[in-house]
Amino acid sequence: MTTWNDQFLNLFRSCLDKFNSGNKDFNSYYTDEDLVFLSSIGYKPRELFDFVEDLGAEKTPSESTALLVASVRRDYFFAVQDQVHSEKEISSDDLPTFGDTLTEIVYLPRILVKARAKLKGELDPDIMFGCGGDRKFLKDHGNIPMADFLRNVWAAGTDDLKVATYVKNYSAK
């Protein structure tokens, strides 16, 4: 029996092969079975594609990062949402600006909103948690692993200062 993570990696690699062969229409990547699988782990087709596209075009983030981020989302979907998809979706209008600060940390309010929406499966398909701006923020603050940041946002709940402290402590390492 194939585990969910092996199924995810097989699908990821299949999509990456399609992307690298020139097919940029991610909607054509998935079978009905693939879509059922993605839904079963709380994922949307575009979420997987965003990681595929960035790896194919920019060589980052890695497939293991994509898997770890999917794992955090899946865990949240099972443990907190009881496998019920959220009806809400945030748009770019709901995001703080790139220059907003929290405890003098630029961009933290933006990545926090994105991380919380990622956990809940509430990101508009045109918004990616783990985009280039997010990756730069995490790199600039001690090279925080993306999935670790996401888990710490989950653990902090609504306590923004707890996340700010985590970022500052990680940066100081």
C-alpha cells in the first residue's frame, strides 16, 4: 500500500516532468484520482503546482520542502479541521503590504497571514505560501525552514508576538 507521502512525491514528480517538458497548464496535470487525493490531504491543485513551477523554473524550493509543507497542511487539516475544507478564501487585498512590520520585523505580518491561511487551506489560488518573497524572508532570518515556520505559526495560534520571538531567536542562532 502506498503511503500518502509517497503518493504526493509521485504526483509531484509527475507534475514536474510535465512542467519541464513544456506543459505549463497545470489543470491538465491531474487525473480525477489525483484531485481526490489532493483534496483528501487538504490541498488544492494550484498549491502543488506553485512548488512544481518554482522548482522547475528557479530550482527552489526542493521537493522535500514541498512535501514537508504539505505534511504540515495535512496534519492541520486532520487535527484541527477534522478533514473539513474551509469555505473562506483570502485574496491579495487581505494581505498586509510588503513593508508592514511587527516588532520591527519587515514582512512578518504578511507571511503570518499567508501561513495561517495556508494552514487552513484558505489561500486564493494566486497566492503562494513559500513564494520568492517568503523564501527571502525566511533566508534573511537565519534560513528558517519553511515547514518549521509553518508549524511554529500553528503552535502560536493567534499570538503574533510568539512568532516574532521565534523569528528573532532563530535569527540570533
